[in-house]
Amino acid sequence: MTLTTFKFLILCQTPTRGYVSLAYARQIRFQKVHFNMSLQTVCVIIWSNGDRETFFDKDAQAIAQTLVKIR
């Protein structure tokens, strides 16, 4: 028997970083932080290879909206 694993392509278009594929995200966390005297949304993605990437404000909001759509 052959076991085949498929990763689905989950693309998110961010305002400042272009397209981000969320298919290889191991963990995605959101939080609100105070930055330059304003409250901003921050998204930290831990990828399947262990790398971390941080997205701020509008990029983080775009990722959140994409995740809501695929639920």
C-alpha cells in the first residue's frame, strides 16, 4: 500500500509582502501589541521547517481574513 500526503495550496495576498502560502505553516498566532502609541495586530507564523516569520498590521489582518475564509 502506498501512502500519499497532499498539501493544499492556501495563498494569501498581503498588502506589503505579496503572496504568502500558508500550506506549510505549523503554527499561526495572533496578538495585539502597542507599537508607536497605537494598537496593532501581529501574526507570528512558525513554518514546518521551524523558521519564524512575523507579519504586522495590515499583513496580519489579511492572513486572519484568509484563515476565516477557509474554515
